[in-house]
Amino acid sequence: MNCPKCGTENPDNTELCASCHALLADVSASEPAPNVRTSPCAIVSFVLGIASLVTLWATALPAIIVGIVALWIIGKSAGRLKGNGLAVAGVAIPAVSLSAIALLLAGTVGYSNWSPGRRDGLAGVNLRATTWVKCRNPACATEYEMNLKEYLQQIEDSIDPMACITPPLPCKECGELAVYRATKCPKCNLVFELGAVPDDFYDRCPECGYSKTENERADAARGRL
């Protein structure tokens, strides 16, 4: 069998003779390695990721998008591009920082809503202020005044965050959960629950029809004229 490259007899019966095979190996070893460069997208992603820490995360989303694109391009480059580490950092830096901020905000909101400190909102309530309450139990129907701050604190302790109505409080006379906030009509002295007259002023008296809120608004309107 003759060598197809040089035509000499090839006693080894291989495709190339030993001399041609060695020459081909030397030529292959002397060829320059492919030019590997860093992906521009990876560099841009890393720069945007670092910049997001000082630009209030304005560049966070672009850094993540460009970083993902860079990883895809590098994977398709067959080794001609590098920069996986830069691209991963460009995605991770804003992603981690945004997650940390989101958790911090969620924790702050949760703490302010559920911690004992949420009662600080009652600090401005007049300690001497009172409010009328009335029991809905027909067998009791007790009406009495209680400290306004104490009433609001009891409501805050018993309210259901998912409910849309104010919960009742226990009556000091019958003990049932049937006490609701009320008011006393300054004209006929009737004590009635707030909103006793539907679709009207909350302090409209169901007995004489007087409403302090309505009168105050009318006086204010006359004063503007």
C-alpha cells in the first residue's frame, strides 16, 4: 500500500506513512491557538451591575439582561469568547442587592404593622376623651361611656386584618360581644350607634333627625359666603 501523500510504499498499511504522519503532527503543533477575547457584553454587564449600587438600582435591570445575553453568547462562541465570571457577577450583584432591599422593606412594613410599637399611633389621643358605646343584646341594651384610647386599643387588639367591619367589644354588663361605638344626640339626648340612619351622616339621630356634622358643615359654608 502506497502513502496517498508522498506515494512511497507504506509497509504499515496505514492511511499515511510514518514520515508524512510525523510531518503533519509538526505542522498542527505549530499552528497558532485561536484568538480568545473577553465578551464585551460581559464587561458591560459587570460595569452596570457595579453602577447599580450607586445609582439607586437604575442600572440593575439592564445589568441582569445584558449579563444573561452575555452568558448565552459565550456559550455559543465555541471557546472564542470568555468572561463567564464577569457576566455572572453582572447578574448576581444587582439581583442580590435588590432581593436584600425587598426583604428589608418587607420586614420593616411587617414590623410596623404587627409589633407592639404599632400602638404609637394612639399616642396623640386625648387621655381624657371618652366615647359612647351601646350593647346590641336586646336583653341588655346597656349604653355607657368609656375612655376613647382604651376603646381604640381594644379594637386594635381584636380586629381581623381581613375583615371590613369593626369588631364588637364585650359588654361590661352582660359580657357578650355586642358593644359598638355610639354617640349621644345633643338635641334629644338619645344614645344610638354610629350610622344608625343608612346612607346619611354617621351621627344622624334616628329619633329627631339632628346631625351635628351636618350643622357644622352648614355653618362653615355660611362662613365662607
